[in-house]
Amino acid sequence: MPAALDPLPGASTSATTATTATTAPERDAAECGRVGEALLALSPALDAFVRFDTPDRTVRERDVWLPRLDVALPDAGAGLDTVLDELALAIDQGCRVSHPGFSGFITTGATTSAVASATAAAVAGGQRYLLHAFNTLETVGLRWLAEACGVPAGWEGVFSGGGSIANLLALGAARQWTFEQRGVDVAQSGLPAGVRTRVYTSTEAHRTIHRSGAVLGLGRDAVREIPTDSRQRIDVRALDAALTEDAAEGVVPLAVVGIAGTTNTGAIDPLDDVVEVARRHGAWVHVDGAYGLLAAADPDVRPLMSAVADADSAIVDPHKWLATGVGVAATYVRHDGVLTRAFAEGDAAYLEGSFSLDLSGVASQFDSMGTPWADMGVELSAPPRGVHVWAVLREIGLDGLRARIARDNGYAREVTRLATEHPRLEALTLPDLSVACFRYRPQRGVGDGLDALTGRLLQRLRRETRFAPSSTVVGGALAIRPCYINPRTTLDDVRGLVDAVVGLGDDETARA
Ligand SMILES: *Cc1c(COP(=O)(O)O)cnc(C)c1O
């Protein structure tokens, strides 16, 4: 529990200095200072959380914490000290995706420099617009990230809240550009009637590609899924054939989406070939690198990703492998101005005229919006995000990032090796990146029940061990699927998961 704070001299939530114009108290009920003190009060709970030395009690202890947090909307505010007490409780029962044993989905929590940058941004980075240090760090973060990922320096970039929006922006740019080639400004006049368009991507594509199709007025059905090879990579011949077939029917190819690290298995599409085929058909090439593109920082992986430089757009999620904490994605587009033509908010009385008309230079941070990020995406008010990318890369450098990528990819290979060598385990993929897929396979009684057994093992892992991978389906088989991006995970955690699967699997088959 945080220590109670001394009230500021003269502060009182019941101050009721009436003026002639209003009967409201002059002093706001919210504490506006004492930031450091408040953070200090939370620090024991924060430090205890990231030690992860207690098991997950969140569901078991729901009757303890839920009634304290889920209360009726109060008329009388409880004050900052109560909020801090209750925040400490929420932290204690918080979201444990940063736990070293958690390897589910593709997510992890912020490391400490990103916690610090989030705090700094919350206090002093009120908006990403206007001319101040956080506006500058937006540019620096985009530049550093592009360099780490092999995205060419001249591309325009913009941060958004996640890969979902980042993909939407890239495909929105593709839609704008594709129709501009045909003399139509879609952002202004909408999709022309009677034109069929399609987006091409593999069956392994993230569903946010389909959702982008829905939002952009193309429809989910406009996403044509191309089969993959035995290693979950897009079948380039099938892609070529699909584009040829559709062209004969007058379908306009809006984009071909290559995946730099699929969400299911971490497969990297053959991006060189994808670019070559798409170019032949005159289609925009988008690289969905939400998860994997940061792996281009590792010289061993870079050649598999270098074709991103020949694409038209790419996205990457620093909130995945860079562990900045959620809410940080970047979209990059090769062609100047397309994002703005697709997404500009438009002139508005509440903006135009608010800035300096003195063209000789700016003198106040309020003289200019700075880089107009708001016109390159779908958010006006938005928190600065470059600061988190900057903070983590400033802290660990490219060397630290390369080491993280190499270590995590090595973890996936280690799981695969152990599963291949163990008589009762089976590896279901050969990892390109840091996702491994495997299952327990008893020697006797192998039959249709394998998926059900895998499902039981996944449940028992979550409930009885400190390991929480997630699952996916590979070639029709339910797989245990750890994805290693968590900077806290060690080789012990990696081997521990495999041992736990063997132990629980043996126990299940002994009972059967
Ligand atoms: C995670 C992911 C997304 C979606 O990103 P969010 O940040 O979760 O919105 C899109 N594409 C791929 C390949 C992903 O792995």
C-alpha cells in the first residue's frame, strides 16, 4: 500500500470560493501536482509486480479486489490517496503478459525505459503536435525504427496505436494511390461504382487485413487468400495465377500483402518474389511486418527482409519485439503525400488561424503544429509514441536489439530441436523467427484424440505451471505455440516449458 500523502498547503477538495459568475469551487478537485510523490507511493507495488515472485492469484482472489475496484460512481471524490491505494491493488492483480513464463500471442509488457518514457509522455507529452521535444522524438523514433528495419530513409512514416491501424493506413494509402492512377480521388469522391478491386495475401494473413478491407469499403470478400507452401509461406505461383485470373475479369489489384513474420508461425513470405509478381501486375506492395520486421536488425535475418526496400508500404509494431508497452505501431509509405491525400482531416475553423502567420520563423511552441501527423492517419489527438521507440533504442542500442532478436529466434529453434529429439514430442514447424509450434504425441494410442489432448495440456499449463504459451493450428493440427519476444524470458523458461509439456503429457496418458 502506498503511504498517505500530505495534502498540499492550502489544498482542500471542499474549497468553495465562489465568484460572481459561478458557484463552483475555484480550485479543481483533481490534484495537479505532486507527481513524483504519487509515483513514489506506487513504486513498491510496481517493483513487486515486475519481480513476478508470486504466482498468479488474480482469478482466485477476485472476491478480494473486485469489490474494491468495481464500485458505484461516487458523488464525492475519494481523493488522490485513495486512488493510489486502489491503483496499488490493481497493479498487484495486474496483467501478467510480461511474466517470463508467458509466451502467448505476440505480446509483452514494457521494459523499464519504456515505463519511464510513458510516464514522461503522460506528464510532459500532452500531444504529439506543436513544437516541443516529444514532437521531435516522434521523428527520431520513426527514423531509428526505419533504419533498424531496413525501411528506406526517404519514406514517410506515422505512428498509430497498433498494427491494426497501421495496416489500415497502409492499405488506405494503397487504395488512394491505386485509384489516383485511374484519375479518381477516392478520399474525396469515394470508390467508383462498378469497379472490382482485390487485396491479395496468404491464408496466414492477420485478420486486420480483412478488417481493413471492410473499413475501406472494399469488403472482406475483396481479400483473396492465396495458399501457402509447407512452411506457411505464400505460394508465389498461386499468387501470380490469381492475379492473372482476376486481371482477365477486369479486377483492379489494390495491393499484394507480403508478410514479414506471420502471426501463427512466424513464417516469412518470399518477399523478393512477392514484389516481382506484384510489380508485373501493377499492384501496390505492402509488407505486414507488425511482428517480424524488427528482426531485420539481425544480420542473419536481414536478407529475408531486405525486399521491404522495394515495397510501397510497410508496418511494424514496436509494442511487440521492442517491448515499448502497447499502443505503438508505425506505418511507412514510399510515395510522398499519399498518406496525406488519403487521410487529411481537411481545413477547419478550429485549426487554421491558430498558428503563426509570421513566415520568418517560429518563436513559440504554439506557433506551428509541427509535422502534421494528424493528417497522415485517423487520429487528431494522440499521445506521442516515438519517445518510447527512442527510449528503448537509446537504452539498448542496435546491438541490444540484435542480441534480443538472435536470442529469441534461438529459443524457438531450441524448442523445435527438443521437440524433434524427444520421443513423445513432435515439432510442427521449422521456425523462421521466434515462434515454435509443437505438440505432445504419446507413443501408444495415437489417434484422433491428439487435438483434445493438446487442448487439455494447454489448459493445464495455464492453471498448474508458470508457463502460458498460446496455440494455433498447423496443417490441421492444434499446436502449442510459444512466441518469444519477452525480454525477461530465459533459456530456463524455454526448456522449462518443454519439460512441463512432457510431464503433463505423460500424466495425461498415464490416466487414460
Ligand atoms: C500483431 C499483428 C497485427 C496486429 O497488430 P496489433 O498491434 O495487435 O493491432 C497485424 N499483423 C501481424 C502480422 C501481426 O502479427
